[in-house]
Amino acid sequence: MSIKHCIIHSLKRTAEGGDITIKTRDNENTPEGPIVSLFTQLKQSFQRSATRQYGMFDPEQGDNPLPGWLKQLDSESMGFTTVTKKLTEHLKSKLEEVQEGFSAHLLFVVEELLEESHLYIFWVNHTEAQFIDADMEIDNLEYVESSKMNYVLKLDFNQWQVENWQQYLSVITSRGSKDLAAAFLNFCGFISSVNLQQQTDEFLTIVDEYAQTLTPDESKQYKNKIVDYCVEQDMQGNAVNIKNLSQELNSNNPDHFAEFVKDKQEEPKEEIYAHRNSLKKFVRFYGREKDLSISFSSDMMGENVMFNPETGELTLKSIPKSLKQQLAKYLKHSD
């Protein structure tokens, strides 16, 4: 069993500007059955999310009590239930600074897996639905929507203990409410230490330079392999380890790509965090507006697809067979 501790508390404000009701458990939930299933689903949704941010506790926020409590939790000098109650009270104090109504069940989990220890704090989302009861009447119920992430905090205890490591926290905040998102980040004391877009763009520039040293066929193959590997790591919630990626690319010369990247980086990094959308755009162009949607592989540029930046015209020399048939049928009926 990977779950060492788990417990659920709740916070609720039924009306805008009203008081916040807090409800806490005195004992941990038993880590078996439905709660294990729920944690697994929430963890998978967290890992698959493309909106994760990476960072650390803000060193400028000296009054943040989380680092002290969580160090006591890690050293077992303060019990899990006590710590989670304090965390819930602290979140309540931050939410009192905003007026918006909300309903939050908070799932706290300490997971130990392969000698690594992580703390998760999930703000569990609920959705209303209807059902027919035993008397054939329509009634309402709420169910957990594990695929939707509102607010999540993950702490990697092992990375936190590494000196000068600045990516031991990862968070998700909902775009639905700026005030609640700000309150949650303030509760965490989180500050971002990774510019995902910039870091990914710099890495892909190096990949482009590396691809230019290869044949056209090798270049296409390597680019796709790199993107697939990076996307897979991101969807598992992992950083991209450059050395491991290099080994995946070429087992006969496993250090070649890693050494090339190291030589090109201004500040060599063993791991990077990737921006998933930037990765996908690297091998594929796509765009959409009200009446038009276009998507094609970047390998087609210059051969089957031509773009004139001065006129904004995009020329397709060949199109999919099914689209060609649709167009021919439309023109036939138009005549």
C-alpha cells in the first residue's frame, strides 16, 4: 500500500460574504477501498494536467507556517491529523479574505512509493446530478468529479531536502475564480521557479540545432521521439531527465544527445520541465477560428504546404482523399 496517511476535512461558505463552516475528522481515513480509488483518479488527473506550475515556498513569505508544520510531519514530531487540521484552519483564514462562496472537501494524502515521499492536498470538486429513488421520485445528489482539478498542492519531501532545489512544489489553480486561486496560492506560500514556456522553447531550439546535424529522415524520427518522450514524462508528472532521454534516442551512443544539449545550454540542467502545448506545436501546426480549423505535421512545410508571410496565404499541394471527395461532391452539386 503506497498511502501512508489520508484524511478528509471540509470548508464551506454557502453565501457570498458569509461565514465559513469548517468540519474536521478526529481520526484518519482508512487507506483502503473507495478512498484509494479516489486518490488514484485524482492523482492521475493531476499528472495529466497541462496547467501544473513548479516552484517552492516563497522565501520572502516569512510568516508562512506550512514549512514548519510539514517539517514536523516529515520528522513525525507532529501527527498527521494534527497537521492537516492546522492546514485546514490556515486555508480557512486565507479564504476569509475573499467574498466568494464555495464548497471544498479537502483530501490530504501522504504517499510513500519507491523510497520517495509526497504530500498531496486536493480540493475535491463536486458536480450535481439527478437520480430516480426507490419511490420513483426524482432527487438530487452530488458526486465527485475526479477529472476536474480545482486546486492541488503536491510536495516532494525528498526534493525539499536537497540544497538549492527549487522545484519541490507543484500546484494547480483553477482559472474559474481569480480570488479563490490567489487565496489558495497564498495559503501554500508558493512561488514559481520555472518558466515552462521559456525553458521548453530553449530546449526545442537546441533540438532543432541537433536535428540539423542529421539526415532528413533521421531528423524527423528524432524530433518525434523527443516530443513523444517529453509529453509522456509530463503526463506522468515527471521532469524530463536529459540523460535518460539521450539513452532512449540512441542506445549505441547513449550520451551523444545529452552532451550536445549540455554544450548548448547556458546553464546546464540535468532535468527540465516541459510545456506540453509547445511540445505538440513543435511537430504539428494547428489553428482554429469560427469557420476554419487546420492541423498538419511540420514535416509538410515546404513540400506539400507553402506559406507566404507577406500575403498570409497558405497553399496546400495535396489534401486528404476524404476531403477531396467532399469538395468534388460540393462543387458538383453547386453546378
